[in-house]
Amino acid sequence: MGVHVVSGDISRGYFHIWSEDEGGRGSDEIVSALLAFVNASKLSTSCDGHLIAWSDSCAGQNENFVVICLWQLLILQKKYAQIEHKFPEPGHSFLI
């Protein structure tokens, strides 16, 4: 799973890699990687409390209840004041 951070002067990529024998690619694994990213990057301490997350519309990974619960946890822990999760229009992800 890859995360590309763009915030002010910061533009950096983070990748979380695991093999198929360690876990799948379901919502639990994605949320674990996202939480590890938030904790490792310490981005929440350098931003204005506003997170905008873009991801594809894969219901098994990004567009589901488990991800919503992660966003709520991060707000409850006061890591962010506001989180927007955005999805590009279907069919507009790649240039042909």
C-alpha cells in the first residue's frame, strides 16, 4: 500500500509492504497500514488538523465501515480535527 503525502513543502512517498503469507489486502490490513503510516509520519502534528485522503473506490479496501472507524478514531484521539475521504470519478483514474 502506498501513501503520497503532499502538504506545504512536504512531498514524500510512504510504502507498506507485506507478503501474501503475512496477510491479505482486505480492509483490516489497509487500515493497519494507514494507522502505522499516521503514527510513523507524525504528519498530524505538522498539519492544520485537516486531512484529505484520496483513494480508489475499492469497497474491500477503501470504501467501507472499517476505514470510517479509523477516521473516527483519529478524530477522537485529536490527531486531526477534520478528515475528508475523497474518491475520483469512476473511469477518470488513468489517462489513455
